[in-house]
Amino acid sequence: MPTILITGCSSGFGLETARLFLDRDWKVVATMRSPNADLLPASDNLQILPLDVTDSASIISAVDAAGSIDVLVNNAGFGTVAPIELINPETARTLFETNTLGTLAMLQAVLPQFRERRAGIIINVTSSVTLRILPLVGIYRASKAAVNALTESLAIEVEPFGVRVHIILPGASPETSFAVNAMPHLRGLDNPDYAPLIESMMAQFRMSDRPVTHAADVANAVWQAATDPTAPFRIAAGKDAEEWMTQAG
């Protein structure tokens, strides 16, 4: 029975991915900063572990407790919405420490066992905002674009070891806590120069007829990457993400 370790399973994409793999008889190591057993169905195939990807001791403890891992899914992260001029520097540092350096730390923790076994799959969940130039998400976009670049180089480095690497590019989703987590970091609504742009972008985001990404889209994309050796390196998840990838060429 293969084992998948997923970061950021307390909600959204990570939680739905954990549910899907459990339903398909995988052993799932679902990690989250504050473990909550009520989020997932009880199963002998489920292991819920505390994990903060910005804490090296937490990473070591979780990876040791998980044991042999076949697939690593780096999903943990958060976003922010703010003009680059106004973003809080501490928020920017925390965002990069979580989204970018947290992914790097997980890779470095798990890759030794993949390299030793000459097998393993790494799936990094980034964002389709990296495919388009958009205002107000510049810092978030930069943190995810950095993971894209890191993953591209990683794929070449670990291919000789039999390790396969993929990027999942989700679109905007009403089923995640992105907006809730981003709102405390919002800056500029009280700024007469930036407020019109922010209000316009927020109105567009609320449009009900636009294509969106559902958590199940991301879970299915992760399943494809984990189980199909012919899966593409980059996989768009969600109708909006697919449109953006097509436009990006």
C-alpha cells in the first residue's frame, strides 16, 4: 500500500486530497499545524501528524513519524492581497518562509529516503496566478513562482534517482480559506490612490459566473500526478487555471 504525505490538510485542497487518497485505499499521512481528527474519516490507513513547515524540528518529527513515504505533496501555504508598496515586510517574510522555504525544507527532509530507494514522487502545489501578471498579489505570486523555478531545477536533479516531480497549478477557489487568511493582511483600502484598484479586483473576484477551481479539481490533479507516469510536469487544476495555462502557451 503506497503512502502519501500531504502538508496543509486542515482545509481546502489538502483536506480534499487526503479524503480522495483515503477513499482509494492509500495510506495517508495528513499533516497540519493543529491536528484535528474530526476533519477526516477514521481509518487504519490514516495518520494525522502536527507539522509546521517553518519549524525544522516539527518537520523532522513529522517525517520520522511518517516512516517510508512514496509521495510528498507540498500544499501548505497562505496568501495575501496588498499593493507591493504597502505590504507589511513581516507578512512578506512569513509568506516566503511558509510558501517557498517551507517547501524547500520539506523537500530536503524527504528526498534522502527517495534517493536511497531510487523511487518517489514530489508534487508541489503552487498557483495559476504565476501564469498571469496580476496586481495586488505580487508577493504571493512571487513566492509561488519561486517554487515553480525550484521545482523545474529539482526535476532535472533527481530524475537520475528515479524520482518524479510535478507542479499543480490551481485556480481561484471559493472552497479554500485563501480569502479569509489573506484579509487580515489587506492593505490600501484607506489609500485614495490604491482603493479603486482594490475594490475593482475584489468585485471581480466575487463574480458568480466566472470559472473557478474546486478542491476536487486539485485532488484529482494530485491523483493524476501520483499515479500516472505519463502525467505532464505541469498540471492545471480547475477551469480557470486551464484557461490561463492555454493563454500562457
